[in-house]
Amino acid sequence: MKRTIPWIITIVTGFVLVIAEFVPPWGKMREDVLIYFQIISVFAFFLGGGSLLKINLQKVFSKRTDWEYALVTVVGFFVMLALGLFKLGNPEMATAGYAADLNANGSWFKNLFDAVKAPLSASMYSLLAFFIASASYRAFRAKNSDATVLLVSAFIILMGQTFVGVVATGWMPDWVSFFKVENLSLWLLAKANLAGQRAILIGIALGIVSMSLRVILGIERTHLSGGDE
Amino acid sequence: MTLQSRTSRNAFWPGFRLAVYGMMFGIVFSSSAVLSQEATAEVDNASTMLAPMLAPAAPGNVTVEDAPNDAGHAVIVTFSQSQAPADGQALVLGYEIYRSLARSGPWKKVGAVPSDVDVTASLIYKDAGGSDKSSDDYLPTETDLFYRVRAVTADSTLYSDSEVSAPAQAVGQWWNSGRNPVFFFVLFFTLLTLYFLRVAKQRGDSLYIRPLAGIDAVDEAIGRATEMGKPILYVLGLGTASDIATIASFTILGRVARKVAEYQTDVIVPCYDPIVFTIAQETVRTGYMDAGRPDAYRDDQVYFVTQAQFAYVAAVNGTILRDRPATNIYLGKFYAESLILAETGAIAGSIQIAGTDEIAQLPFFVVACDYTLIGEELYAASAYLGREPLLLGALKAQDYAKAVIVVLAILGVIMSGLGYEGFAKAFEAVG
């Protein structure tokens, strides 16, 4: 029963939305379903917040390894919640009351977001530069024939993007201009790379249709959970 | 001699000075004359510019027709642009579209179109209104609608209106014929899947499916974690519960959780989305129950972290570096965080299995992980792990459909090469 009812809802919703793709008057149903989804997600946020607090408070009270980080998380959670809910330090509070814009200039909420969260996120993102370098180093070692092809392609594209590459092959006469590094680089991106990407895309599209059919027909029910029938 | 010379010099100087003064006067006079002529010309030009300009030519041939393949509430307005401005006419900057329920008005501005450099080109505007009668942009269906187009210039007082169009109605269609190719393909694929489901029921799990190295590695990875006494980290990515990649990941998580419970090891699932978190929690719990070990499940195995992308990455990286999981499994939707996660896992020495349908992230996973499920392999993975006949049947149908698409693509290339574009156009979906 725990799985049957969600499965019936899945079948009905799935078929209706598939048909709505081809029957224009049913198109509005898709918008309605999205609204239902948003309503459900509001409740899920409470569950998510509850989980976050539960896990981190358990860590703090049982003094598990690195419990200090959990304490920072809990404090951060409550500070931002209080600043957001009660609009503390919000300059618009005097005029607009609790309808004040959360991101009003000068509000403590916005200041903390801009001064703490945004730079920390940017720092994490910037790590990507170093990871790309280390990953490239491993990927471009010519260990086997596949890696060698990867290395040669990467070298051509890299040279094609720099003036050094263009200058190095600039002397080539027009009848072999295809082998100029910028043209080779363009060919690799626009032909070899694009063909591969499209092949993967077609596979993904088929996979999505197949997966959707399995879900709608009830062959795939793991995501419904809920124990036995 | 000297005296005479001085006398003649004295006689010379007044004349010379007179000549110089005369020349200077001439230059000044002629300059001032030139200047006054230029000034006069400028004044003339200015007076010409300030002269009242003429309104542009009116746009013409306003025709209105129902927008095809929709639920009504939309029409397409086509009109020819104003002719190129003649002397004194203001330049047309764009065209405003007005709609009315009666030929005589009142008129309501519904949109605007910038003018085209090529004034001979006709312009098209789709007036797609709302279906809610109480909204401002409501456009009624099966009601006569009149349109007129106004050519506007930089001067708001200079414009020209077209003739009022003939009445037209927005009519809803019950079938979107522009999507016929998609419909027929979905129908074909559904029938193919149903056929192979029937075959799979009859033949059990004896259907052959191509092997996937990444899936074969899952069992090995769980075994390794058990031997090492370390947990398995399962990351569902940044997708929401409505993403097919995330749904596919749930099914794999369920099977991984079951095996993990059987092997008596541990799985950690940090979640990015609260709905994904609730489903993942239920999925893992069910996996433990199916394995007959519901008591081994703990609530802190599946937990919500945050919906901030890089804060989530920081939390997962922290888990990788602190707990040193034996295996990291990344299956779902991933974006810029893919390489940060996978490289950290590689540094921690974990076996890594990844899979996503985000093409831009696939190279990162291929480089940093031991096994990668590319695109549709992610969707096929649950069937491989389950080995249930029905799932294998659906997979078989997917492979046959892929073969059909390959044949059609080759035919398309040949037909286009021969100059017959109709074949490719037959598969084009519109709207």
C-alpha cells in the first residue's frame, strides 16, 4: 500500500504530462504540477533543516571528532535564521516593518552574506584552477594509445588558442592551410568533439525516455521506497 | 649718399607700413567675411534642421492569423515596413503593435518590434496573451481581434499608423502537429519497450546485455570497503528530485544500500536538496530493510547539508578527507563541483565511480575517477545491478532504439549529401 498509492499517482501524473506535451489545452497542467512541487518542497525544507540541526547538535553534544565545525554550522544556522526572520539590523525595518527587503543595502543579513558566504564560495570555486592543473597532469601522461590521442588533441587545441601556435604554423602555404594549428584546433572542436557530444546526447535522450517509461510503468520503483507492498 | 639713402629710406617706410596695414586689414576683412559666410551657412543649416520634419511612411499589409499548435490565446501579426524615409521624413526606429476588439478601438499596445535595416523585409510579431481573464495580458479566443501597427521615430510626435487589419481569431488546437515526429518516436519506443518486456518475461534473465565496467566495479568497491572497514560515500549530485539523473541515482542507491547492509559496512549520503534528502533517506532505509538488517540503519547516514553549491562541496570534501571513505560514488547531476570532489577523492586514495548526464562534466570525471558511466549508462546502471528480467527488457529496447537511430542518422547523411533535405526535415519538431 505504501508503494501502490505513490505508484498510482506516478502513473496518472506521468501519462497526463506526457500527453500534455502533444495536447496544447492540457499544457497548463504542467505549470500547476510545478506549483504543487514547490509547495511540497517547502515542507521538505523543514525536514532538511531538522536533519542539519540534528546531525550537528549530536556531534557537538557527544564531542565527536571535529565537533567544533559542527558548532560553527549550528551557530551560523541560527544567526542567519534570526537575522532573516526578525530582520535584525535591517535599515528598511523602520519604514517597511517585517515586509522589509531581506537584501536591503546595509542589512546585517546582506552584510554577512556578502562578507562571509560569498568570499568563501569564491575561494572554493577558485580551487578548481589547481584541480584542473593536477587532473590535466595525470590525464595527459601518454601511458597508452588513448592517453596519447588525448595528449596530442589537447596540445593542438592549446596551441590553437595561443599566438605562439598561430605564429609557428603561419608560414604554411594556403594549399596545406588545413594543417595550420588554428584550423586543426577548430576542426577538432567543431567536428570530432561535436560529433562525440551529439552521440552522447542521443544516448542520454534515449536513456531518459527509457527511464521515464520504467518509472511510469512501475517497473522501476526503488525511488518510491516505503518498504514492501 | 648716406643722407640721400636715409631720406629715401624715410620715404620708403610710410608706404611699406601702409601696404602691410592694408594687407593685414585685407586678411582680417576677408577672414571675417569667410567666417560670416560660414556662420550664415550654419545658421541656414540649423534653420533647416529645426524645420518641422515629416512623419514617416505608414507600415502596410497588416495581416493576422492564428498561431498554430497552441491552446489559443495567440495570433501572429505580419506587416511590411515603412518605405525608406524621403527628404524631410523622420527615420523609423521601430514598430508598435496595437490590438483592439473593435475596428474603431479602443487600442491597447501589446508589443513592439525594432525596424529592420532592409525595409523591404516583412516583420512578424507573435501576440501571445494570457488565458486568465482577470490578467492584463488576457487574449480572448474565438473572438474577432483587430490590429494596427504604428511606425515610431525618435520624436514621439512623429509617427504613422497602418490601416486596421482584417479581423482574425485566436483558436486553440487539440493536437500539436509540430511535435508529430516526437510523438511517433515516443510511440515507437514505447511499443518496442513493451515488446521486449514481454520477451523478458518469457525468457527470464537470459537476455544478453553489453557489459559496463563501471557497474561491475560497484560490487568490487563495496567488497573493498568491507575489507578495509571504511565507509562508502554516495553523492547524489546537485539535481532535484524531478531530474531523471537523480531518479536513476536513487535506484542505484537503493541497490548499493542493500548490498552495503548485506556486507555489514557503512554508507554516507550527504544531500544537497531537501526533497532529495527525504527520498534518499527512505531509499537507504528500504535497502537495509530488504537486506534484513533494519537495525543497522542509522539516521545520520543520510543527511542534508546545504543548498549552496560550494558550501556543499566544502562539506563533502571535509567528509572525504576526515573519514577517508574506501569508495566514492558520484551519480546524478553535477556541475562545476565535479572536479573538486573527484580530485579530492583521488587525493584521499578512494576508489571512485562516477556517472552523469552533464556532458561538460564528463571529461572531469573520466580524468579523476577510476570508472565513469557516460550519459545513458547512468540510466542503465540500475537494470544492470538488479538483473531483473523486466529491467533488462527495457534496456534491450533502448539498445535497439539506438541502433535504429544510428541507421536513420546514416540515411540522413546520405540523403542530405544527395541534396534531398526532405528526409532530415521529416524528423524536425516545431513548437
